[in-house]
Amino acid sequence: MLIKKTVSLLLCAVMTLCLITYYVPRAYAAELDPTSIKAPSALLMDADSGTVLFDKNSHDIRCCASITKVMTLLLVMEALDSGKIKLDDIVTSSAHAASMGGSDIWLEEGETMSVDDMIKATAVASANDAAVALAEYICGTEDSFVAEMNNRAKELGMKDTVFKNCNGLDEEGHVTSAYDVALMSRELIKHKKVLEYTNIWMDELRDGKTQIVNTNKLLKSYKGITGLKTGTTSQAGACISATAERDGLSLIAVVLGCDTGKDRFSDATSILDYGFANFTSFKPQVPDDLLPELAVTSGMQNTVKTDCKITESYICPKGEAESNTYKIAYNDDISAPINKGDVLGKVMYYSGDKKLGEFDITAAEDVEEMTFGSVFSLLINCLFTH
């Protein structure tokens, strides 16, 4: 009997320990220790909101090798969206494009390839020659394209970045930071088309004569990985901008300056694991009672229907989304004339005392001002319709 009781107590103790071990790490968002990340510079960003979830020297100025091609691909995607180029356009390689060293697909001067295949070569095989060929096709020269890269970087708020080429080969003054890489990566993945390329593990070019394999090994090992770009040079070290999505949460992990490719992938995995284990994506929902018909003065009708469109998502520690609150503030004077879309108030969402964001409450319809003419017109209509 004593033995049975002892065994029972031991089993209870083991089960309790297992429960504690299982639940505690998930209940609290433990900080990721920067010293556990081998890279000298790294960052984790929520792709939807731009919130930084982990930072290790993210504004240090560094070389970034072929991570440069994130901006190259962004300009390519924007050129596609604008109709400036098309996927089936034929690109002819120049002598300059064919002269690139490092990672390439061995383009020859005068060789032709579709825009689609050039993008595939750039995104999958990190081909320096294909990147230059695309740049020249879009802007005429690589220098002109690089000028556009720097303009776009300024627009995105990339204050640590100067581009000197479009492929990331080491060049004096060609620098960026982990934070800036996250900014341009976030912008690039808004173009869902690019993920069709960055998700390719293995493919072929030149009617099967050239095989290409993705340089991002996380595609074969990390759940939810969607891209994005690796880079390695002697000055930059091993780098990666890794994008992944799980359960509606989209994350960007940037790792710069690792000693080895293995460390780069290990660091990116640890950073992404931290993000998915501890955070969740929260999209505010508009409560039904938030949008009543509001009283209108001096209008041809007494009330106006309202609307509120919320498209943004926010990041918060797991378990906290349920406790988020909101406040509503309507305009003091709501009088006609009112046009559909006019702002009539705001709804503000909070996590504790921190404001997550605010959204406009707008008119869902027009309300005509009450004038002699409008009343007379209404009277005439009533007389002739009855």
C-alpha cells in the first residue's frame, strides 16, 4: 500500500512538473537574450505593423551583400505593377551585365531571357548578372537604376543605407543596416507575386539546360517560411532577411554579419521561433454598437448612417489581445451638408495605457442640407407622386 502511494505521489509530481514546463514558457513572453544570437546585428519585425520585437545593434552600418537584391526586386515588382515592364518581355544581356562575378547564371553578352526568368534567377539563385540585366532593362543603365534604389530607400525612411550597385557585390560605401533591411523587406512582401519566386526551392532556366537552387536553406527546414533573400561576401559575412508566416502572424528576421552560413540560418531560426512563440497578430473588430445612426442638424433627414473600416493589424504578446479596449469620440457638431466619407468621429484602440491606433468613423451616406430650395423640391415631388 505504501509503495502504491509513493508511486502515485511521484506520478503526480512528474505530471505537475510537465504541466509547469509546458505552460509557463507560453504564458509569458520571455525576452530573447541578444548574446544567444551570434550575428553582430539582427532584428525581428512584425511585417504588418512594422513593430520591432527584437533588436540587436539593428542600426549598425554594415555591408549586406546580396540582401541588396531586396531593393532591386522591389523596383522590379513596382515596374511590373505600373505596366512599365511585363513578365514575358525579353531582356538582352549587355556586356556589363555579363561581366558580373560571384553568384550568377553565366549570362553571355547578347543572350536573351524573359523578365520572368531573370526575376527567377535573381530571387532564387541570387544571380548578380540577372539583377544587372533587369536594372538596365528598367532604367537603361545600372547607375540610373541605383539612383532609383536610393530614392526609394529615402521614401521608406532607410536612413542608414547607401546603394552603389544593384546586386550587393562589395563596393566602398555600399552599406545598410538590419533595421533598413527589414523596412525594404516589409515593402517587398506587400507584392505577393515575389513570394512565388522566393518560395521556389529548385527550378531550371534555358529550357532545362541550367538548374538553379535557392540559396535560402530555411525553405527546407522552417515551417511557414516564405522567403526572402540571403547574401554572402567577404566584407558582409553571411546575411539573411527571412520572412515567415504562421496563423496570420507575418514576421521578418534580419541577420547580418555571421561568420558562417550555418550561423546565419541558426540565428534566423531562433529569432523567428521567439516571435511565433510569444506574439500574436491582433486585428481590431468594430463592435456592432460602435456605428449607430447619428443625429444630424439642418439636414433633409434627421440621422446619418456611419461606417468604420479597419484594415490594420497590431502585434501583442500572446494572451493580451482579449484585454484590449477601445474609446469612441464623435464630433461635437454633426450638421448638413454631409458627404459620404466625411469624418464624423474616431475610434481609438488601446493595449493597457498604450494607444495601438485610431480610425475614422465616417458617414456612410450623403445628407443634403435643409434649404428653401430643397424643401420646395421635396414638396413638389410629394405632390406629383401621390
